[in-house]
Amino acid sequence: MKRLYIYMSLTLAALAAAPALADTYAITGGTVYTLGTAGKIDNGTVLIRDGKIVAVGADVAIPADAKRIDATGKMVTPGVFDPESVFGLDEVDQVNETQDEALTSTRYSAAFDPTDGINPRSVLIPVNRLEGVTRAVVAGGSNSSVLGGLGSVISLDGTEGYVLKDPVALFVTLGEAGKKLAGGARGGALLQLREAFQDAKDYAQNRAAYDKAGRRAYSLSRLDLEALQPFVTGQLPVVVQVDRASDIEAALKLAADFKLKLVISGGAEAWMVADKLARAQVPVILNPLRDLPEAFESLGSTLEDAARLQKAGVLIAFETGDSHKSWNVKQAAGNAVANGLPWIEALKAIMLNPARIYGLDKTSGTLEAGKDADVVIWSGDPLEVTSFADAVFIRGQAVPMTSRQTELRDRYLPYVKPNPPALPPAYSKP
């Protein structure tokens, strides 16, 4: 298995050096989980050309110029999609100079877009990419306002053209964290949001008067008011970080009053109001490993949260809250299966459903003709901790299966084997 992994890594690293959007690949012989209308395809073929999936099936005609990748005995799926991350914004947790996800200034709130601060060369990206994570939502936050700012969708394949959609959502904080930001009361946090949304709507109807200083003062800056427009009109989702059941109900009322496209993030007690979430068609982004009452607002945490929500008809997606190890979401999804969630629904929760939540499912999330070729070949069940990605394709290109971690492993491995070299490690590769 290890020799196969190394062989595939070296082969695909060489393939990745080919010109972008020019290669044709045929992944053959694997068990393909399309997550689309075709479902599961045994001994299937995924044909990729110029960054797109051209065909998927058991009897796909393979062009003569296609590079064949044998996936016999393996599983083939879409890439993993992290629905809430800080990729490129947070490098070292204990080093403030490497963190760009949280705004402490009070001058701007809703207009804060952390996308400009993303470092696409972050070492966190290849670490997660070789584990099958192919795209992510990068979201910021605020240490001074319940309006945390905007988020964007990025592809984890390189340093050019990696921003796929910006903005993709507005991020808001309620619950215990929200009340602290609003002066010490949950009602204050909701009041701030209501005022902000009312002002944004009024501003949209009176721009000319505002520009001539002929309108009342607003609670937010002009840039914040402009940034809120696609959210108060329901074009883009508002992601609300909240856990307690009553806080989720308050967020549902707020969304109904302003006709917001609401998404719940956190949702430790979301299962308690699953029927209300389903009726309102509000998705929930959660970590299925949460089961401890780490705060009063999450006393109802349970490992069955995901299964209960899905059974009630709520669209769910999984996240870990740790971009250093975003790939652990696969294990989290496996735990959700162990606690009642159907296996195929867990797969959708880390691959398809994030794309659906953010309105990107027409171009990603399934293995279907015409969609972006984010494809992963797994050594086994991707929800098992003993399975690994043997090959990863992002937008049609095979990415190198290397990271700083693998390079350090390869550099120092000889020194833990019998009869290591005589010189100390510092002198083997100056």
C-alpha cells in the first residue's frame, strides 16, 4: 500500500507539471460515488478534459490522448468542501502576526472582507489538499461587532485564480459570544442586527439623499451599508453562529422578518428545533463530534445531532473549526454515521451539501458532466481513518501529493531506521 501511495504521488506530481487546462484524464475501474442522479457506479470511469468532467459511467469511451489512472479496488468521489475555514488567514495560532481573520477595529463591520488577506501559499493548504480537501469557504470575524464580515469560496489548487466567489456569505455572531459583543445581552445583539438591516434597506431606497447629506444618520458606514445589500435582498446567505435552541429560534424570526437567506452555524441544540429549521428550509453547518456541554448554550449537545436533523429534512454540512486539520472532517462524518446518519448522507455533508448551501452546486459537489473536475481517488472508505487519498484532482489537474509535513518526513526518516547515516540531520540537506 505504501509503495502504491508513493508511486501514485510521484506520478501525479509529474502530471501536475503539465500545462493547465490542457490535460485529459480517464480515471478507470473504481467504485464511483457521483452523489448525483447516477448514484453509485461500479467499475466506473470519470473522464476529465480541460478542467471539467466530460463523462461519468461504466461504458465511457476513452480518447486515445487520455492519461489513464487505474482506480481498481478504490473509491472515487467529489472533493471535500470545507464550509467554514480560515485557510490563508491563520498560520500559527500562537503568533498574532500570522492571523488575519478577525477585525478589532470598530470602523467597519459588514464590509470587512478577509479575502484580500489570504495567503495562497500557506502551508496549511497542501496539508489539507493531499487529504482530499479541494475547496473551502474562507470567513473572517470581528472582535468588536456581531457583524463579522464577509466570506469567499477558494479553490486549493494554486496561487492564481483561486478565489471562486466573493462574497459568498455574511457571517454574524449571536448567542453567548454575540451578547458579549453587543454589551452583555442577547437582546442587544439582535437589536444591533435589526438596526443594521433596517438601515441597509433604507439606504438602498435613499442613496441620492444620503449622498447629499439629506438623510438621517445610519448606524453603519457607507461601505457597510453597501456590503449588506445582497443579504437584505435575499440574494446571498447570512450565516449565523449560534448554538442554543432559543437563540436559533430568534435567528429564524429575524430571518423571517427581513426575508434573509439564513444558515445556522454551530447548532449544538439545533436538533431540538429541527422541525422549525426544516419548515423554513434553513441549513445547518455543524461539527458532528460535539457532544459535551462546554457552555450553557450547548447543554443539549449530542452525537446524534446530525442524524436527527437529517431525518427531519434539514440540509446539513460538516466542519471541524480547525483549518490546520480540516481533513479530520472525514472522521467526524464517520462518527455521525456511527450515531445514526446514513453513510451516503455523511458523504454528501462533506462534499455536496456545502456547495448547495452556498449556491455552487451547479458547478461542483457531484461527479457529473459539465462540472468542475474536483475528484479524489481514495484507498478505501473515505470516512474510515485508515483510508487516504491516493490522488487528488482540482479543476481538472492532478495536484502534487506533497506538503511540508511529507517533505520533513522524507528528510528525517533515514535517521530513525537501523544504521542511520553518520552525519547529523542538519548536515544532510543544508
